[in-house]
Amino acid sequence: MQPSASRSRRVIYIMLLLVIAASLALSAAMERTANTIRRNETPLLTVVIPQLRYLGDFESALLRYQLAFDKRYTESITPDRFRFLERMGRSELDSTLGQLRPSLGDGPELGVLRDGTLRIVAMAPEFERLVGADPDAKADAHSDAARQLLVTMNDDVKALRTQVDAMQLRVQEALYDNGTLAGRSISSITALIHIFDVLAVLTGLFLLYHVRARVRVEDELKHLAGHDPLTGLPHRRAFEARLHTLAAQPASSGRHAVVLGTIDRFSRIIGGFGHAFGDRVMVGLAARLRVAAERSGGEVFRLDGANFAIRYRVGCDSVEFELALAGLREEVRNPYDCEGHEIFTTLSLGAASYPLHSQSPQALLRHADAALQAARKAGGDSLVTYGPELTAQTGERLDMEALLRHAIERDELELHYQPQQGLRDGRLMGFEALLRWRRMGQLISPADFIPMAEESGLIVPIGKWVIEEACRQGAEWHRETGAAVQVAINISPRQFAAPGFLAHLEGVLAATGVEPSSIELEITESVMVENAEMAIALLHRLRGLGLKLAIDDFGTGYSSLAYLSRFPIHKLKIDQSFVRNMHTVSEQSTIVQATISLGHSLGLTVIAEGVETEQQRTMLAAWRCDEIQGYCYARPLPAAMARRFIENGLHLQAA
């Protein structure tokens, strides 16, 4: 894993821990403040506020009692009415004093109110006597004595009201102080909430950035799973999948043309200016091909090297098809300027029509390929449409298939072993067993017979022979050198799905006596396409035998991200198409680094194939790739030379 990714992860963990800690602290602070407010508010609600209310009631009752005396003095009311109001006022005063007792207790404040009230109430009989109840005694009603008694009463009421006002002021100050305290508590909680919100927002933004970056890398990996990493065009497997969609359509749904093409003599460009220059030319030509094809409704795929495929929604015998191909070839003929060099290119094209020539994707592809070979043999820069005249060429291909069927019994197959190097210490880690066919003393390129073997089903018996020979050779090296040398064996999807695959492996392991942990089976992600659950179960049984498992050509299959975590594997193999231009194409270097980090995060060993230069090796070592394989370290070797490599290469530091 890259240091920057590790740092980002640590920052995320720290920020999440801070958010959790802040959340707990905020909850505790809010609970503590709530308890404080609750403790302060409880007596306020049960004692202080009722006291303020009852003081007001007492003052109102006192004023009404005084008013009754004033009205009687001015004869605004009758004696009977006065006596009624006096009794009612005295009752209200007693009642409000009783209501104040729970909040004031039997302290001095209640005593002052009670004593003042008793003095005022005690004046009622004397006042009534002085005023008199007989209307004829009107002259006596305004006597000085009655007036003096009323003045005394008013003074006592005023003093009592002053006492009540002072008590009310103290209650109001207590209410204000309590409100201020509650306000401060709420302000502190609000500040904590704001701090928590800021921390949460920062954490969310950082997580959003991190997730966006990861999703972007995953989207790039997903894109590369269906596209050529150099040109950005859909690759061979996407093309094959598209052909299968044609087979799923009824023949009456329309006609389609499948065109296979190759850029003539493109190898001369690479030989003259190098692979990096060739890649840049390829990118430019691919863009031209795409634009020209899309103008006519076509879809371009890059198969490998300088080979392309194009699918049109018209038949090969239509005028639209002829115009489309003419425009395509004319576009490629235009000189291409790259770094001051004027490059001239032409196309060889082979076409077959669906459903005219075949409704089978495999047969359609064979016919288009036969037409392409005819175009190349004709000197290039030409278009050949499949027809009966190509049957003889197809027959030659069938003859080659027949020869391949006898290759095992004629002892024409052999294995070469390409060494794999550990980048940490430079030592030999093992070999990959590569199949070769030697016919009449000449080696036939695997590109010429492996696809044929896959298509015809011969890959199953050939694959069995490869397993037997690789295990036998591994056991022999172990006996001769004393070292359990790891041997990687490629397993094709068809061989993997063949009945008896597991039983054959068990038999070979028992017969050869090879150490199972020294045998590594390389599978491609395409084994998951048809029956993923059965394939995963078989992988687990293979691991149960002690064998090691690796994903070959990682990132070019259908299910890189969907199934990777479910594979019981120990190694990822980065496809050479990613490695080849990673020092010049930043997107490819990003993908390689992301794949290495992904593999390490899953606890897997990561090996890169196709490492041809020291610069590539240095870059991979800096990114902590575990192992490499390629011409930079060693070419594939016959078994005898591989044995000497084992003896001399266990402590080899560089190729």
C-alpha cells in the first residue's frame, strides 16, 4: 500500500474517533446542563413562581379590603354592603396568607405579613363604630376620630404593600438570575454543537473526497476491464461479447458486417522508432479509426497489437458498407505526423456478413479472419470479403488443427520456463511454464495454435499434458537441486470447466510426488462468466489440495472487482498491457499502482509480467510490487537451461 494511502486512512480513523469522542462529550455536557437546569427550575416552578403569584393575590386582596373602608367612609356603600365586603376581604387575606405559607414557611417574612394583616383587620370594628350604622348620625360619620383611624389604616396598608413589593422584587431577581444561568448553559451547549457540526462537516468532506478518489480508481479499473488501456477502445473480450449479442438476435432482425483489420507493416514503425513511439502512433490511428467508423455507424475494437475489429449495422454487399470502408481506408492513408515524423499507413481488411456467412459468432470470426489473411497475402491495403474462394484457406487451417491433434503423441510439444524474480532481494521465485510446439524442427508461435486449440477443444488434452509435464519437471528439479521450485501453470477457462479436471490434478500430484505448494495454477477471470458459484467452489477445493492460485491478466476480465474478494487466491498477475507503457502513460501507471495497493490490501502477492526494461523494474520496485517476469530478468528457457538457472539464480540480484 502506498504511504499516501496509509496516511489518508489514518487521518480518516483519527477524524472519525474525534467525531465519536465529540459526540460522547456533547451528550455528557447536554445531560449535565439539563440536570442543572432541572435542579434550578424545579424550586422555581414549585416555590418561587407560586410565591410571586400569591404575593400579587395578597396585595390585590389588601387593596380591595382598603377600598371597602374608603367607600364606607365616603358613604359610597351601605353599612350592610360594607360588612359583606369586609368579611369577604378578611377571608381573601386569610386565604392568600395560607397559600404563601408553603413557600415562605413560618419565617419572619410571613410573620410581618400576618401581623400587618391582623392590625388592619382589627381596625374594622372600631371604624364601623365611629362611622356608625344609623343614617341620622351623619354628622358623626366624618368625625376626626374616624378620619384618623382611616389614615392609620392606610399607612399600615402602605407599609404592608412596601414589604410585599420588596418580597416580589427578591423573587423577580431570583427568576432573572436563574434565567441568566440557564442562558449561559444553553450558550455553552450551542457552542459545543457548533464545534461538533464543524468537525462532522470536515470529516464528511474528507470522507467524500477519499470515497470519490477510490470510486474514480475503481471506475478506471472497471473501464479497463472492458477497454484497451492504450487506446481506450473496447478490447477483444468486449468484441467477443458483442458478437454473442448478435447470436442472441433473430436472423431477421437485420444484417451486420464484422470487419477484422490490421495496420500494414506496423512492426516497421516500432523497429524504426521504438515501442513508445509506436504506442503514440497507435493512439492517434485508433482515434482516426473510431471517428471514421462512427461516421458510418460502426463500432471499433482493438484486439491486440495492430489488429482491430469493426462492427457495422449493414451487410457486406451494401453500398453503405462500401462507402464506409472506403472512408475508413482513406482516413488511415492520410499521413500521420508524430513528433516531426510523417508516418504513412494502410489497412488490410477482412469482412464477413451476419447472417449471410454465418450465424455463429465463432464461425463469423473465422470467416472474417480468413478474409483478413487473404488481404494480407495480397500485399495489404485491401479489403477482402469472405466467400467460397476462401474455403481452401480454411481447409489449411483445418489441416493444421489435425496436425495439432497428433502433436502430443508425436512428442512435438515442449515446455519452456520463464523465471520470475522477487523484487525485494532479487532472487529467483519460480518459473512460468509456457507451451511450445516444435513442428519439423521449427517452433510454431503460440499465437498460431493456442487460439485454434481453444476453439477446437484441443486445449483440454493439451492442458492435461502441460500439467503432467510441469509437475514431473518440478518434482525432478526438487530431487536434483533439493529446492522446491515453484512452477506456474496456465489453466484455460475451457480446461478449468472440463469434467474430471480436479480428479486429473489429484492423480498427477500423487503420481509425480511433487510438493503441491510448489505448483501455482494461473486462471483468468473469465472462468467466472458462466457459473461463478461452481467455479469458486472448485477453487476452494484446489486450495484444499495445497495448490497455489493466481489471477492471470488481472484487470482485463469481466469480474475484477465483483469476484476478486471471493477468490481463494494468493497472487495477482498484472497484465503486460498495463506494464508496457506505464512509464509514458500516466493513466497506466496509476492503474498499476492502484492494482498493487488493492492486492496488498487483500493480503495478496502481486507480480507484473512483460517487464522488459530496467526502468519498468525500478518503477515497480518503488511501488512495492512483489515479483516481476519478463525479458528484463530472463527469457523463457528449455528445461535443461532452467535447471542451470536454478543452480545459479537462487541468489541472483539482477538479470
